[in-house]
Amino acid sequence: MPMLATLQRIGQRLLRWLLRWQNWLAGAALIMVVLVGFRCWPHKALREWLPSSTAVYDARGRLLRLTLASDDRYRLWVPLKDISPALLDGVLLHEDRWYRWHPGFNPYGLARGAWVTYVSHGNRQGGSTVTMQLARLLWRLNTRSPWGKLRQVARAVQLELFYSKDQILEAYLNYAPYGRNVEGVGAASVAYFDKSASALSLPEALTLAVIPQDPSRRLQANDGTTEVIGKQLAMSRNRLYARWKAIHPQDAALQSLFALPLRLRPLSQLPFEAPHAVDQILAARRTDAIDADSRVASTLDMDLQHVLERQVEHYIERNDARGIRNAAAILVDTRDMGVKALVGSANYRGADIQGQVNGTLAKRSPGSTLKPFIYGLGFDEGVLHPQTVLRDVPTAFGPYTPENFDGHFLGPVTATEALVRSRNIPAVWVASQLQQPSLYQFLRDAGVSRMASEKHYGLALVLGGGEVTMQELAGLYAMLANRGELRPLRLLATDPLVSGTRLLSDESSFMVMDMLRQNPRPDETTGAQPGRLPVYWKTGTSWGFRDAWTAGSFGPYVLIVWVGNFDGSSNQAFVGVEAAAPLFFQMVDALKAAQPRMTEPLRHMPANLRRVEICLASGDLPNQWCPQRGMTWFIPGKSPIRVSQVHRPVVIDDTTGQVACPPYAGKHTHVEVYEFWPSELQRVFVQAGIPRRMPPRNDTCGNLGADGEAPAITSPLRGSIYALRLKRAEEGRIAFSANGDASVREMYWFVNDAYVGRSAPGESLFWQPGAAGNYEVRVVDDRGRSDTRPLGVSVVD
């Protein structure tokens, strides 16, 4: 009962107190509601009041460029948590000790400033708080008059109503003037001290704390390349340090640092590194409307960038007499697809070469640099293997009759030799055999942009008939190094590491890389040096000598080098192996010297890859007569497999020295092995002066030797329609020709099963159609083997 009475008394007293102070409580509640309303009312973030600069860094945090904001100010927004605590405390100690407690203005400070300025006529004092100074900066107020000061106070109260103390302090530190066109501690720290606002030393922090009160006395010139803070600024900073020590006595040990001259970097010495790459980054940010972070971390490495830039500069100096005045290069780390270095031109500021053009983004004819992908596709589609013997002979592919760069033909060459020696005819033949995908579809799948239709290019695409950028080519060669998986290039550290899109099989890309590895350096005369890091590379020369290329990989990197002119003008010196390859290998050697521990990433042997024995002459499985054998990579279930037919035994009658006809019982005979080459290869051997024994034959032996190759029609062209003027007989004839086995002497021609004549292998027979229409042309060799081809004929006046 006593307890209940006590509680009742307490409740009655509380009720009387509430009744007495109800008006005050209601007013306080109303004030709280108003304050919460101001904070919740939609308003623009302080960061959005003024535009910001962009600071671009390399992968190691080194500044590449600090851009001007849209109002021509260096202004770099830094969150409050990323600003040095010494700078925060120093600013409040110097500018506004009561910042955390006043409502935006300090009555005592204003009164003192008015007394000194207008009554005692001393040095003008404004009595401004941090909030008032921010208001002056944001609204560009003239505060030299009493009316201007009142407006400043009103705006300061407005800021306090809408924003928190931390938000206001953060904005002030990011908008305060720091001399010339530098505003904010973020830009000042980067520009003057080459460090972030969080890494400032105490002398640097206190220096920045006192600058905004009088930015004009910030610096004094020294030797033209560095500047030191002026005497007045040093005195202001040291006075602040004296007050600082009273609060932080542990920092008295730093007294000696304040006696040293404090050097600052002049704005003229701000870095301007990797200009083309930085331009590309900034352009992408503008296109994508990315402005959330004023600090951009790239994948570039400034050290590797300098290596490439020096090599380009020296190479241009040495080769200026040859008319070589421009070059571009891009280096990609295949492990994460980061662009480590990018040289868009030989001289960014060279107007005579359009130096500000980023050559790595320009569409150019790639020459023969696409040939490795032709062979990779051929491996996957079962067209060939690395030691398949291809025919480097004059060949027509429909209306397209390509030629080799040197104008000569080598005859039979292996696929590896054809790629290393950049033979055009074999590459076009492989391209003609591709089904799904074709080279065109492969490039589309790889993201090559702005391609015309497939019919527009035809088979010329493999020889550089289309156009790619250096960055697209770098992605393709990185795909080879990454075992057939295409991943996008990364220029920003924030770009995600995405999973790859498989364009070639693991086995196919491995075989292509092995072929490229066998390409000897142009400066080697005795073969690859043992222990040297392998380089997988290929050159390219565009039609008309407009572009010289070398593309390849070594260690963890892919390097693409281009030499040419941005205006497309030609130069006989623009040959891939002569102009681009020397620069490529100078860069390779320089990069290896810069990274002496460079090694190639560990890549396992593809599981479904085998080594098989082949006959070196044909590239097929050896028969018992093959004298020279070797090994090749082979994909079971994909790679073509057949027994070689080049070496065949011929039974010779000892008495007559002629081919013996079966049966051989009772005859004195011996066996000789001959090489049976097709007729077009025989002609190449003759032209090249390479002796080849013609296999003997005995026509009385019937079909002896019918196990050779069937004839192959080379004219009429497959898929073509011949338009003829029948009124002129000499213009109405169509040439029939076919290649045949070495054992063949005669070819017999039929049109719709009607015999029209005969010819020797490789020679032409001319036939004149009697009317327009569709015909079937058939050739039969003297061993009974045949080939057919449809023929369309149209008539024009």
C-alpha cells in the first residue's frame, strides 16, 4: 500500500509538470518535425552542385591524368572518410573551432568581425564559419557588405537545415580554393603532393588547412620545375602547428619537419601519361554517362607503357629516312585481358601525323594476320592437320585468282610451312573448304564490328579483304593464347572478369600456337636460341603497302604492332616482316629486359590430342614405300586420315627396262619406288628447276596404277555462269582443263555425256556451246577415274 501511494504521488506531479510545460513541449516537437521535414525534403546532394574532374590511375595507383572539370577547375571529390584526420582537425582548428555546435553562424565571430572591420578599422575580418564559407562558394555571394553578409548567414542556416554537419564539412573541403584553378583537398593533394588526401603528412595537411583563407599567397617560384610554399603561408602553417601541439603534444617530435622547405608540384608538371588510352577511357565514361566516381583505376602499367613508347620513338627516329613516321602498339595481359600499355600513335602532339588519332581503334586491313584462324578453323572442321601437304600452285577459286606476295609458287608445302611462310594460295584453299563456321562467321562471332556482307568479301577476307582494329586483333590473338576462349579486353580495373566464349577447340588453338612458335625471328639466322622464351607471331601486309602488321604472344602477353599512315597513303617500306616485325621484337626484348622473371603461364596439354606418324612428302599416313617419316599433331575423330599415295612401287622388267605387266611369274623383275605427283605440282617442279623422275608406264598393262588420285576440274569455275556472245565464235568458247595423277597421260571430256575431245593433264580444251542452258561437264582420265562439274551458260547481245 505505501508503494502504491508513492507511485500515485509521482504520477500526479508528472501530470502537473506536463500541464505546466505543455506549450514548450509542443513547440519543441514542432521544431523537431520541421527540422526532420527539411532533411527529408528532396534536395540536391552537395556533390552535384559543381562539376568534378576525373583522375585516371594505372594499375599500381600512379596518376596518369587529372582532367579539368567542365568549368575549367581542378576539382576532385573525396568522401569525408577518405580525408586525412589531421587535415580535418587542422581545418576546424584554423577555421571554425565551434563548428559542431553552432547553427551555421557564430554570433560572437560575426560581432568580433564587425567590430574590427567597421569600428576599430583594423584588417577586414568576416567572422565566417565553415558553413558560411561553403554558402559563399556555392551561391557565389559578395560578402563584403553588411547586406551580403546577411545573405551569407541566411544561406548558411539553409545549409544547416538541409544537410548534416559531416555533409557540409565534406562539401567545404571539396570546394575550398587552393590557388590558381585548384579547388578542394582532393585535387590539391593530387596536384601538389602526388598523393591522395588520406595519405598526407602533418606538414602537408596543415599547409592545406591554411591555404583557403588566402590562396594567392600559396606559392613562390623556385627553379621552374618545383615550387615551395611562400613565407607568409609557412608562417600561417607554423602558427597553426603551435596551436596543434597544445592539443596533440605527441606531435611535438615532428617539429624538425616544419623547418624543411615544403615543395609542391607545379600544375604545369601534372602527368599526361598514356594519352590515347586515357582519352578512350574518358570517352567511354561520357558515352555511358558514368560519373559516380571521379577516380578511375585503369589496367595500364605505366612502366610497360613507357617501354613501348620509347621503342616507338627510337624506331621512328631510326627509320624516318624510309618514310616510316607513325606506328601504334597495344599490349594485353592474357591472364585477365587487361590492356597493360597502349600507344595510339608515334606522337600524340604531332599534327603532321594526326597524332591524336587512336590507331588501335582505327579500322585497317589486317593483311595476313588472320591466316592463323583459318588454319584453326580447318583443324576443327577436319580439313587438315599441321603436316597436311597443301598445294601452293596457281589456282582459281571461282572468279577469284589469288597470288602470293612474292609472285612465286612453292608447290607442295605443309600447312605449318604455308602459315609460317605466309603463302596465300594454301590459306585461300583452306578457307574455301570451311563450312560452319566460315571465316566471316567466325569474325562476326568474335565481335569484329562494322563488317559488310559475306558476299562482299568472298575468299579475299583471309588475305585482308576486310578491316579490323588493333584491339579486335589483340582479342583474337589472346583467344589463341587462352586456348580458344575469347574474352573482352579490359581497360578499367573495375571491368568484370567474364567467362570466355569458345571460338576454337583447345586442341585446335594449341596446334595453331605450335605452328606460330616455329616462325623464326627475322634477326635469327641459326634458328631459335635454346632457353629463349618462345614467341608466337605472324606478320601481315595490306594490299597496296598501306599497313604493316606483326601480331603475336610471348610470356603472358599479346602484342600487336602496326606501322603505316593514318591517311591511308602507301609506302613500299610498309611490309610486315620488314617494317613491323623489327619494332615488334624490339618491344619483346625490351619488355623481357624490364621483367627478367617473365615466364609463360602454365597451360596443360589438351586431353584429346595425339601425335601420329605421317609420310613427310604427303602428310598422310605412311605406306610401306614412304622413305621419310615424321610426326604431327592429330585430333582423333576430326583430323583427316588416309594412306599416302605419293610413293608407289613400279615393277620393272629386267630385260626390257620397261614396266612389267602382270603376271610376273617367270619374269626377271625388280621393284622401283616412284613419286606420283599431280600434274599441277609437276609443272611447279619444272618451273622451279627441281628434278622429279617421271613415273614410267606401259599402256599395254591396262589399268595398272588406277589406285592414284582422281582428276580435278579447274575450269570451268565452280558456281559460275558464263555469259557469251554467240555471234562471235572466238568469244564464245569455254576452256576445259583438269589436273590429274602423275600416271595419267590423257584426259577425255564429255558434255551431257557427249564426247567433245581430249587434252593432256593441265592443258586446256576449248568448247563452244550451241545455246544457253545448264550443262554437266565430265572428265575421265586414261585410268577410268572421273570428275564432274555443272556449267551454266547465258547469252548476251
